[in-house]
Amino acid sequence: MTRKIVTAPDLTPPVGPFAQAVWAGDLLYASGQVGQDPVSGAMVTGGIEAETRQAFENLLRVLAAAGLGFEDVIKAHVFLVDINDFAAMNAIYGTIFTAPFPARTTVQVAKLALNARVEIDLVVRRS
């Protein structure tokens, strides 16, 4: 199977050797995004809410570069440094997706890149 890389031109380049997203057939695997400002490269301020919003804005840029939107998402993985931030993250998550909702996994992790509080990756299907 041939893989095709997707890069959002208006995002800060990845901090490691990975693609922002990869097509595998009709599935797009979008790498995790954190609350990194796409212009400055710095993490946004304002806590979990601001970081969650920015992570979704960054993901939307990746999806748009692939010709997709949040309505095409079939699976989300959410990584939280503090599971006590779940309610705040979930409130913003609920404004991004509408029924029928994608499947989701949410876990607490010890640490994230750039000292982020949240990281989100997506699996998306081309209609």
C-alpha cells in the first residue's frame, strides 16, 4: 500500500521525524496535535481549555490540507497529563463533534511533548 503524506502549510513543522498525517487507503492517520501556536511555535496560555481549543484548530488545519473535516473523523485519541482535566477537555470536545460521534479513547499520561497538558490524534475516513 502506498502512503501519501499530508502537511498543513500553516502549521509549525513537527518537532520530530514524523508526518502531520498519512493516508493509508481511505484512512487518514493524523498525528497528535498539542496546543502549540502555529505562528510562534510556543504553547498557548490559558490552561487546558486554551490548549484543547488550539489542538483542535491545529487538527482542523491538517484535515483541511487533506480535504476533510471533523465530520469525517471515526476515532479520536485524547492524552491528558491530568485526568482531572477531563471535564474541561470534554466540554470543548463536545463543541467540535456532533452525533453520530466518533469513537474515542481518553487516557492519562505522565508527560507530553512541549509540556503540553493535552494531545489529540485522529483517524479519519474519506467518504
